[in-house]
Amino acid sequence: MPILRVALNVPIDTLFDYESAEASPSDIGLRVCVPFGARKLIGVIWDVCTESVIPVDKLKSAIAVFRDIQPLPAELMALLSFCSKYYHHPLGMVVINSLPVKLRRIKPAVLKSGIQDVIYTLTESGRQIDRSSIPVRNTVMHKLLEALSGDTQLDAQQVRKISVRAAKLLKQWTAKGWVEEKQYEILPDTNDSARKIPLLELTLEQSVAVNSVFTQFNQFNTWLLHGVTGSGKTEVYLRLIEKALSENKQTLILIPEINLTPQLEAVFRVRFTKTPIVSLHSGLNDTERLRGWLQAQQGIARVILGTRLAVFTPLPDLGLVIVDEEHDSSFKQQDGLRYSARDLAVFRAKQVQIPVVLGSATPSLESYHKALTGRYHHLRLNHRAVKNAALPQIDCIDIRSGKPKTGLTGQLIHAVKDCLSQRQQSLIFINRRGYAPVLLCRSCGWTATCRRCSSRLVVHLQDKKLSCHHCGHSEGFPYACPRCGDPDIKPFGRGTQRVEETLSELFPAARILRIDRDSISRKNAWQQILQTIHRREVDILIGTQLLAKGHDFPNLALVGILDSDLSLFSTDFRAGERLFAQLMQVSGRAGRAEIAGRVLIQTEYPGHPLYQALQQHNYDALARNILAERKVAGFPPYTFQALLRAEAHSINTVTDFLHTAHKLARSIVDSLKHKNIEIFDPVSAAMARLKGMERAHLLIQSGSRQDLQFFLTNWYRQLSALPSSKIHWILDVDPIEF
Ligand code: ADP
Ligand code: ZN
Ligand code: ZN
């Protein structure tokens, strides 16, 4: 009888064998329901064979093979296998967690409305509707008609975005014959003569970049598209996607943040009007995600835009991969399977021998190093694409002589005032939300800390709460210091809310908008905010890094940066690289169009090389500087790292475990031919306690990726055999947080 080898979502790195009379090798990649202990589990058939190491009488039978969707393609299975091996994470867990939630359930996946999106268009009589006869207050009707005008097709997702009531309205209109429901039409986009917007003429730098990739479009290469902010990287992506479409290929575009999807998606939809585009991100509900995934798997979707997890989408005709803002740390998953979507994207491209483009204004030093050493092709865009748009003028304001009480120097306040009088927008960047990072007792030095984490509680004055930004715990303000009883406890330092308060006092007439995670928690809030900014309904923006990424604010003339010095002397060796990227990005928001931009950094270290490089817009100088330091210190990209992270309720459990792990590591290295593996002593994590768990880790480092992998495979096997009931551990390969 055929035997199924099944990948299951259990923390044991092995396949599980089951009998199944009906199975054949063509079932590889299908989902299957199997008994596991007293439970039933969903799994993926990884192999079908005739023999098992398990005695026949002990083999259980599979309960049902699901044929509701096509099997996972072999390439995707190879990617998942690689991912499991490289990150030393159980294969079944990798596989099942890569699937849309609806495919992880023990039942066939059904989409009531089918896989293909229905699209809506106006009929002839719909076009005749006299919009002036519709009451003005019926905004949904107006919005819908507006959206449908000019032969525009809307799909369900777009309809929902207009209003939750829009779908119902469309049903009524369909009944009235105003609107027609159709299946999505797939038409090649090559001869799109009715292009609504004429193509931009590429700058010289852009056309060099585009043509370079074109000449090697049917082979694997990693292209580092290294372009300053505003250099028109998006236009380069668009030309490459166009080429992929014309060759009947799918394109996968990975972006770091869900906030960036609607903007980029809108750009794509305008450009490729007849191309089915899906976006896959955590803001979708389970049905939307499944539909997008299936459209990709069946080749219906031609452009797939998504965050991290989208790297695991089955794409039968994949011809191009793009990773935008490749340096962004959100491409690395920070719990469970700690994969880097950027690195897997490169693997995917290599698998099917196609180009992959990594775009950034401030590439990660790993990628930059590969470009310098010739493993990646370096494409540079050194100038802004819009004519006469220069990079902003960046200056430091030295605050050593007198730290301003309000947090804002006279110079910065003056610059904001200037902007206001010229009706231009300004942005104050402070990467800390809340009112103040510390609640302090002035008489005894007590500060409010989280009981479950080794962190301070952040003051949120508006809702009169102290809250932990690590575990979400929040509590009321104490009336007096719990230690000495003094009622004089005060917020110390500042966050976005306090800056907002200060600015409203200074500029009572200005329209001020704060943008951080507390202010945009509502769904869709982000899009409204962007519109508000674009319509110039805001004068001063205050924001965290949320604001820094990829947005185009044409009327923004000034960026003020507060409290960035904190990251200059961090113990994390990547802090400088990150700060530079962040400041470069937020500076890049200024002066994108006709307006000349200006950036003012308040700092106690105006001579610091990082600020110097920033002022000269000289990424290379800083990057080479940091690389030289890393080489001496033996840090990545000159070495490869893996971190064994462990946590438990008791610190002793953690320490004991890591000491055992250390001993095992030693004995493995002693037995190896190549001994270039460095084992560090266990140390506390940067957050030594998180959500009530004590945390520590052990770092392993090697000059050779292969040697490190060989070691890790052995070590992982031995670690897995240790008793593990009290300890939670995970291997983090290529860690970026400590
Ligand atoms: P980046 O992603 O590199 O920061 P964008 O892609 O956002 O830059 O482009 C910045 C601006 O330049 C956009 O407003 C875009 O429309 C414009 N732009 C891009 N390419 C050209 C071009 N060839 N000619 C004129 N404007 C361009
Ligand atoms: Zn006190
Ligand atoms: Zn906490």
C-alpha cells in the first residue's frame, strides 16, 4: 500500500508516515488530514513511497487527502525545505505556517464567490446617471460613481475600501442595470495604447539601470538598485515589471510595511490597468488572503505585492523578484521561524534563474558588501529624478551649550515658523511614542518599571496611563512615589505626545498632526492621513519612523530631528547603520518636488562621523567606515552568526540550559576538522526579561557559512534531544537583534 510522508505542524523535525490506499505520486504537495496521537492534524504530503522504517502494523492510515486546490509546486517545496534546513526549524512547522490560515484548517478550502474576483463596470445606462440628481449627503453613491467613471473596473477589495455599504449598493445597481458584474479579464498589458498617463522619460541613470537588467533578464543575477531618496526607483521597478508582463511572467515585489502597500498598489493599478494585481499582507482577512494566494498559484495574478510572508507564495510563472527597501529589518521575522524574506527572495530567484532587484537608498551593509565584492551588481542612482529637485540641505544644531527646556531649540522653532508663514509643511521626527519615556520620582530616583519586562513604563498622558511598549501591559498613574511617598513624581524626557503639546503651545493656530502607532491604530487611518497631508490640511507633522518610510510629501520643506543621539552609542553593533538609514530616509522626505528641503538635527555630537556623512549625503563614506570597523571586530558581513535564544520562567533554567548547550557546542567543535567556529559565553538578552520570561542567549560565529551550517546541523540535533519541558529555545540564524 502507498505510504505518505507527511509534514506536520509539530515541533519535531521529521516527516511522519501514513498509509493511504488511494494515494499516488501525483499527490505530492497536497494537503492531508491524519491522526496524530488523539488529535487530527492537517499536513502536506511531502513524498509518496512504498516503504517505511515504521513496521507496517504500526502505521496509521491517513484520514483524507484534500484535492480542493492544486498541489504545492515542487519549487515552493524546495524553498520550504531549504528554509527549514538553513534556519534549523522543523520542516512541518515551516510548511504549515507558510500557508494561508484557511489552508491550515482540517477542512477543504471553499471560496463562496470563487477564486477569481468579480469586477464591476458601469453599463451604458449607468454612465447616463445624472450625478447632480443624487443628494450630496449620499457620499457613498458619489464616491462609487466617481470611482467607476471613465471605464474603470473595480474589484471587491476596492469596493470595500470605498465603503462597507458599497457592495450592497452595487447589488442594487446591478439589478437596475446600471452596473455589470464580470469575471476579471486577463489581457496582456503590452499594447496598452490607451495609456491614461504618458510614460515619464527615464533619466540617464534610470535607463542605465533598466537596460542593464534587461540585457540579462532571463538569468539569475542579484541587482542592488542603490538610489538616493527621490531618484525614481519606483519607475525602474515599473519598467522591469512591464518587461516581465510582456514576457508573460509573474513578478513578486516584497515591501517592508503594510502601510506602504496601498500606495504602491495604487501606482501599479494606474500603470497596469489590465493586469491582475494582488497584494498579500497582514491587513487582509483570511478569505482575501486565500483568494490572493490562489490567484497567484494559478497564475491568474501577474503582479504580487506583499510583505514578508508573501515570499512563500506559489508562483508558477515567476520571472522577476523585487525587494523594495531591502535594508529594512522588518524583512526578518522576529519570532518563531526567524527567516529573512529578503534572503529567501534571492534564493527563489536563483532557484528559477531569474533576476532579483534589491532596492534601497541605504542598503544593508551585507548587501553593500556583496556589491563591493562583485557578488551583486551595483546599480546607482545618484540624483533625484525630478528636474531641479536637489537633495535637502542637512545641518546640525549644536545643543551642548544649552539644552532647551521644551526640547526644541530656538533655531528649530524659528525654522518651523518660517515654514508656517510660507504655507509649507514641516515634520518633527522623534522615534519615541508616548508622552515621556520615564516617570521619575525626583526625591528618591524611583522610576516606573514593568513587572513583566526589564523595561520602563512609558507615560501616556492623554489616557492617563503608564504602558509597557514591549508586552502591552498598562496601569494607572500612582498618586505618589511607591518607594518614598513623595507626591512629586513627574514625566521625564519626551515622546511624540509631549512634542505635540509643546508645538501646540508654541503655534496655537497651526494644524498639527501626530503620527505614531497610537494615533493610527484604526484600519485605513493611514490612507486618510496621507490624503490629509497631500491636501495640505496639515502644517506640522510629528512622527516616529512610521512616517519615515517611502512616502512622498510634495509640500514638505523642513524636517527637524530630535533625540537621535540616543542610538549613537548603543551596544548593538548595527545601531549606527540603522540610525543612518532612518535619518537618511526621514531627511529624504523633505524637498521632493519644487520646494527646496531643509533638515535640522539637534545633537550634542555635531562632529560625529554619522552626522557628517549624513550632511554630505555620503552613504559610501559611512558604510566603508563601518565596514572597516566590522572587519577589525570580526562582525558580519565578515563573519556569519547564529544565536541560540533561550527563555524560561526561572533564570536558573535558562543558564543551566545554555551551559549545557555550550558544552555540547565545544565537543562538536573539538571533533570537527575545520575549527573556525567561535563559541561565546551565554549572556543576558538586551531585554533580559520579557512578558515574565527570563531571557539569555549564546552566540556562535564563523568565517565560513558552510562550516557554521555544518556545525549548527549537529548542534541542533543534540539540542533537540535535551529535555525541553521548562525551557523555550530557538536558533536564530543571521540574527539582527540581540
Ligand atoms: P525613490 O523611490 O527612489 O525614493 P520615487 O520612485 O518615489 O523615488 O520617485 C520620486 C519622484 O520622482 C516621484 O514623484 C516620481 O514620479 C518622479 N520621477 C521618477 N522618475 C522620473 C523621471 N524619469 N522623470 C521625472 N520624474 C520622475
Ligand atoms: Zn520616591
Ligand atoms: Zn512589559
